[in-house]
Amino acid sequence: MNYTEPRHPINFVCRRTGLSTHLIRAWEKRYSAVVPKRTETNRRLYSDSDIDRLKLLTRLIAEGHSIGQIAGLDRGRLDAILRDSQSTEALPISAPVSLTSTGTVENLLGQAQAAVISANGDALLDALTDANVVLSQPRFLSEIVGPLLTWIGSQWHSGSLRVGNEHLATSVLRDFLAELRRKNRPRSGAPGLVVATPSGEPHEFGALMAALSAATDGWRDVYLGPNTPWQEIARVTVDSSSRAVALSLSYPGDNPNVFEELGSLRRYLPESIPIFVGGAGAVNQRSHLEDLGLRCTESLDDLRTVLSDLRG
């Protein structure tokens, strides 16, 4: 059988490599990592050689390399890089990537931070793409996106990061997470979850991450974005027949009207629709939130657990 014969559809390649169709196409378009043959009806066909190349690229990304740096290298050079890597002894190329230590996560996070410092949006996109390949969706959010946002905020507040760098980084992150949401749409008939931040809460990343996490677990996220009045949250919850509401509060939790907003929302919606409130601002106000009949979630994993329990 011809090793280089293009005969596999993209869905087969996804199953063999563990990569998503979106990511494979992105690597083709941005970096020409593989160049599949096109049929007369414009379907992509891949060879066994293409599949092995994608597996090798994924393995090297797990070792800390950026797709932008290695995608254009030939197979001989990629094999040489792999041989030189200190962590290649335990796993063959065809084995799935295993993250048994924090080394890879630290490398990926470091690449993203370096891109922010240098105001290199393409490099930041590469780092996020690499991390999303080798980490599960929950780990990508909790170990890359969350810490990166915290680091950006602390660097900006200390004056170590310029406003332009912060704006560029948050723009890239927002677009990347929004695209992941669009690619993780659940099947029709999935239970609905309204996700937003209340009035006076302009920071949406906590809500956006909650929406993505819920969508990954099969929820139909109804995302309203930041700074949404309680009346609109309530109306959309009812109109969309959603089963729950997830809200995000930012630190330091100094929004003077937030508890009035949340209390009004709780009184309007029936008790059968739980309201989950997360984010740094929620953790500091747990007792007050619980007094209002709201449930505080301390992390995305916590939110995933309560949503799983809700679905039974």
C-alpha cells in the first residue's frame, strides 16, 4: 500500500491524530503543515504520511515547540528534533500525548506570556493553538487561559505591561475563546444555560470561559456577554427555556449594585432554575450570595460538577 497515497477523509484523520477538523484546517491554511489532495468536489484527502506528520507535530508541540516554528520543516529535521528531546524515550511517536508533569504546561504558558510581552499577536495565537492541541479543554481553560489572564492583570496593574499589550492580548484571547465556543456547539435539544455578567460587571472572560466549559459538556450555552441587566437575563432565561443561569463576578467585587441585581433576578426566576455565580468576586462574597439563594462556584471544575448534577 502506498504510504503517500491521499485516500483518507478528514474525519478519519481526526480520529487517528486526536486533532479537531478546525485545527487541522488552521494548520494547513496558516502554516502549510500538510497539503492534502483535493477531489473534484473539493474534499480533502490525506495520506498515511500526512497522518504521521500531524502526530509528530503534535508530539513536538507537547515538548514545548511552537507550531509556527516547526510546521515548515521536513520530516528528517522533525525526527532530528524529536531525537534530541530529553523526554522522547518513554513514548513512541504514535502514542497519544501524555502530560505527566507541569513542564509542558509551564512551557506553553511561558510562550504565551512572552508573546504578550513582545506584543506579538500571531505568536500568542500560536501558543494558544499549541496548548489547545495537547491539553484537554478543561485543562486548557484552568491551566493556561485562567493563569494567563491573572498574569496579564497583575502585570498591567503593576505597570510592567503597557496598555497596548494588554489590549492586544485580551483581544486575541477573546477571539480565540469565541471561536472555540462556535466549534463546540452541542446537539439540538441540549439543556440551556444562560451565561452573562450582571450590570456593572464589564469583564467577560469568566463568563466566556464558563460558556465554553458548559458547551464542551453538552450544554446549549445562551451567552449574553458582559454588563447585562437582570431583567434581560431573566427574560432570556424564560424565553429560551433554559434550565440554569451562570454569572461571573470580577475581583475585587466592588460593584455597589450587584447584590440588588442578583436579588431581583433570584426573586423573579422560579426556584427550579438555579443561579450559579462564579469568578474571583463571587468567592469573596460567598455568604452574601448564599443568603440571596444563589450558589457560589469556586472554579470551572466546580461549575462542571454542579451542572452535571443538575442534568442527573
